Amino acid sequence: MTKVQTDSRSIRIKGRSFLAVVLTPELPLDQWLERLDDLAARSAGFFLGRPVVLDVTDLQIDRQQLGEFLAHLAERNVRIMGIEGARHSMIAPGMPPVLKGGRPAGDVDVASVEPVAIAVQPAVSDSGDLQTEPQATVLQAPRSALQSLVINEPVRSGQSIIFTEGDVTIVGSVASGAEVIAGGSVHVYGTLRGRAMAGSVGNSQARIFCRKLEAELIAIDGIYKMAEDLPTDLLGQPVQVWLEGDAIVAGKVN
Amino acid sequence: MGKVIVVTSGKGGVGKTTSTAALGAALAQRNEKVVVVDFDVGLRNLDLVMGAERRVVYDLVNVIQGDAKLTQALIRDKRIENLFLLPASQTRDKDNLTPEGVEWVINELKRYFDWVICDSPAGIERGATLAMRHADVAVVVTNPEVSSVRDSDRIIGLLDSKTVKAERGERMEKHLLLTRFDQNRAARGDMLKVEDVLEILSIPLLGIIPESMDVLKASNIGAPVTIADAKSAPAQAYFEAARRLAGEDIPVTMPEEKRGLFGKIFSRRAA
């Protein structure tokens, strides 16, 4: 028998990122658990509704010890969504999945969790207001992908603006001998006389925009062009620069 | 409390010392108490331009090291009685200037004078950064040529980051003084135009000082051009700049186009 697909719509799979709390236990585990109890006593509800990842990279334990440890955490209402840095021999069926490729994101301030504990109460009591659910506070964690830097004055010779988290916008000129390095695109609302490097952390979609092109060097995703290699008819014009394959392309913007 | 002005440029030979002396003398002729301070330790020149080189007994480094009182080191100008000079040391090293010492001297001078004008050494090292450190206003001296403009741009960046005002999050007031400007050469394209320099540096224009033999003559007789020949074109431009520094809102006079001898004869004949 063959399966007949009744619905022609395919399932769309989307990505979503949450800021997870990472626990890095140290040996001996019973003493570490005591310290965890201590922390939990000081800020009640800290782990409630938060995605928690267990980092066992530097932990020399076997499968059985890990299983017991997870049980101890479960007793304390700490639910682990994934295990990082584990050898496959350590993971038994039924344990949380192994995670890879996590990016570090600063320390989580334990003192700031008080509102979470407070926010839980109205949700449990009468109102039933969705906004006060503890889940909402987790989503408020900063999303690094959407950052931008705006500079409202000219970038002077000898200065360098380095911002790998996103776009850089300069309301003014970039002087000869100055440089702007952005993880995203570079926008210059003035004359670009210095160096501009966009997509510096490996973003080939990044672009460079300027009101007047007189740049010493432009680069996108590590591919660069010197002033001499730029088409002369674009000099002094409003220009955008982007990447096509491995080639830098520049064109006028009107 | 007086205002502290730093006259700076990054590049050497653009006219910092000449401008310090000329602006100082121009402000003093407005009946305000002025002191010009030479920060160029080891390569002092301001005493020569002020015509006080034979009257230097103590200097800035002596005051900072406690060998002399501030009043002993100050030299009163012989022509204008409310104009003073605090000379730099010619024999010592720049390292003798300490940040605490400079701060103390500037604060003392601010109590007694309306204007404290600091003549910065060229470069971006210790001497230059200490000279600008406690300033309220900066006069950026620039010649209309690319290397001077780029160095000025660098100095403006430092003024916005390395000064006490900048560190407090306040804005440093900056003015552009365009010196050695030759209208004929700018028209021919041998020099940057005023608009080009203003566009690159984007700070307000304090004045345009025409290139002139009068400046050199004044320096050689040991007098600021605003004392030696107050009627000359550069002196008039400095007087105008001083009025603007004092807060007057007056339009900047463009230097007139100078015709050569033949041009003059020719134009007369044609008229």
C-alpha cells in the first residue's frame, strides 16, 4: 500500500533561538549540588521556565553517574533541555539530547531573577493573563542578531570603529586613515574616504553604502578592493558595494 | 574663571606658535588678561615670537617641579601690559611635564587670567596631549594642503577622546583656523579650497589667515603680527578670529585675490 498525501502543504520548519542557562557542574558532585541548593534558596524560581543546558565537557563521569546526577537535578525541579560536551558513551536512552555548536553569551545575572519568581504568582492565581507567564521573561533576553551601531559624528583619521555584532551607520564622513569594521553592513551618510569592511565575521550578504565614494579600501567578508581597483566613474558618486560569488561589485545608488 | 584655549595642529610648521602669539596679543588688546603658555618643551619658540627670549629666567618645568613660583616664571609683555608669557624649558625633556603638574598650573592660571592660550607642540605624543588635556576650546591650525588636513583630522579625533572634557562626556568646542592661505594658488588648484577643507574636517571656521610676508617680518622682529603691523591683512584676519573666539558672530572675510605687479598695471590700463 502506498501512502496518499491528502494535504499538499509541506511542513515549514523554522529556527528560533532562546537564551539558555548553562550549568557547569564540578567534582565532587554532591558538594556542587549543595552550592546549587544554596543558590536556589537565595533566588526562588530561578530555573523555572528557563531552558537549562548541562555542560559536562570537563567532567570525568560515566553513564551511570550522569544518570544519577540528572535524577538529582530533576528532584530540584531543574529540567535539562540538552547536554553539551558529552561523549556518546555517557548518554543513555531517555536522557536529554546532546547539543553542539553553542555560542557563549555572557553571564546570566542571578540577582535579576527576582521578577521571574514574582511573575509566576499572578499566572497561578486568578487573572490568567498571558503576558505574566514566566516564559515571557525568558524571551526578553537580548537577541544579538538584531543589533546596530549608529555614530552621529564624523569618524576621524586614526580612529577605528569595530562592531562585529551587526550593522554600523555613520551619520557623517569617514576620514582618510580611519576604518570602520562591521559584522553586518556599513552605511555612511557622508563621504567614505577611509577603509570600510563589512561582513567581517563571515557574512557575504553584507553591503557597503556611502553617499560619496573616495575610499582607500573596501572589503566584504574578507574580499577586498583597493582604491586603485575601483572603477573611476564611481569615484565621488553615491555607491553601494556588494559581493557576487567571490567578486566585489560596485554600483551607483540613486 | 578664565577660558583655556589650545592651539594645535598635529603637523609641524603650519603656524601654531605664530597664531598663538597673534591671537593672544589680539585678545589682550581688547583689555582682557591673557597668558600664552608654551608647551613645546625642548623646542620652544613662543618666547622668540613674543620678543621675550632674553627675559626668560624660570619656565614651565621649573614651576611644575617646584623650583620656582608661578609668578616668578610669568613674563609680562613690554608693549601690552595685560599680556603674559609662560615659557617652556629649552634644556629639559618632555617627560618632565607631569599630568598633575600641568593640571595644577592650568587651574592656577585660570584664576588670574581671562584667557589661557596653550601653544601645543607638533605631533600627538605626550607634549601635545598634555597641552590639550585641560582645554575648554581648541583652535585647530590647518594649511590648505592634504597632509596638514589629515593630521588636523587626527588631532580632532584626539580632542574628542583624550581631553578631560571628552572624558566627562562633554563636547569640546573646536574651531578651524586656516593659515597660509593663498587665494591665487587655491584658484589655480595648487591648494585645497576653503570649502574642501571645511567639508573634510566639518568643524566651524574661525578665520582665514592669508599667506603674507608681514607674518615673517613680525616674527623676525620678535612681535606678534597683531602688534607689529596691526593694519596688515594677516593681522586684520587674526583680530577678526579673536573677536569670534570672544563670542562675536561676524562673517568670515575671504582674503582678496592678490594681483601681481603686471596684473595691476594691466587692470589700470584697462580701466
